[in-house]
Amino acid sequence: MRRQTLPSEAVRGPLISDHPHPRPALRRLIALALAAGIGGALLGIAGLLALGLGYGLPLLVLCVPFLAALLVPLVQLAVMHPQVTVYEKGLWLRPMLGRGIWVPWDNLSRLTDHTLIRRGQPRPRDREHFGQLIVVERGLPLYFLAVGWMAGLGWRTRAFGISTHSHTDYEALRRAIVRGMRQRNAQAEG
């Protein structure tokens, strides 16, 4: 798959901050498992269709929608918490699978509470877990619809998430996104 390159500095502005996953080796391992799971499900769908249609076994074809439904949470996990780099004029997102995506501040719609994580500190040895979902009006590929749909934001909502467990310096990232959206709103009003 062709990787999208980062826009020029004239388009993105200077670097403000970078927020990769706190455990990059774990992220790579999860990405490999997700790729294997998605590839296996796609091969399974193709196999069920080939056997079902080729040998006249309609029950195998009826299994295809169920296997396809299992792809939704895999795709959602692959794109839900991308690595985020904050620039003066927008965000550079790098999901676990797929190419990097440039999202200008104008494309961000709103921040909402992250409905896909358990809040607080469930066990004494765990650190607190907080997060936000960022709703994006345009600029994100179709597969980001899985995040909006699974988070209960609607069928047509594209979103990505940030959280304390998936991004280094979460609070600085959240503040940078809020500041970028406020500056965009101030420029639109003024």
C-alpha cells in the first residue's frame, strides 16, 4: 500500500508536538495481529463465497454476512487511536494499518467523551484511563466510519480517539487539539 507523505512545511506549519504510542513494540505486534485477522477474514469470505456458489451450498453463503460483521471491530481497532503529530495548521495521523493522513484544523468538528474506553482506575495497580473522540467532518477515509459507528456517534460520523493508554503526554495532546480548534473558530469569526 502506498504511504501518503507528510505535506510540505508551507502547508503544515512548524511542528508543535509528537504523540506516539507509549509502547511501540506492542503497537507493532497488535498491528501484525490485526493485519492477520483482517486478511484471514477476507480469505474466509472469499472461500465461503467460492464454496457456496461453486458447489451450490447456500448455507455457506449465508455465513458471509456474519464473518463480514467481524471485520468492523478489527478495522475500528486498527484506526481508532492513530499516532498523532500536531502541527501549527493541523494534525498528521498514522493509524496502525494504512497510510498517514493529513487533517487540517478546519476539518475537525468537535471533541466528545471517549465512549469506547473504561474510565477511571479499575484496579489499584492500573493508572487512570481517560480519552476523547475527535469528530472529523471531512478528510478521513471511509474506514474511520467504524470508529464513529462503534462509539455511538452515528453511521456517517468519522472520528478517531486519543487516550492516556495510547498516546504519550495525553494532556498536552488534548490541549493542543482544543487550542487548534479554538484558533480556527476565532479566525472563522474574525
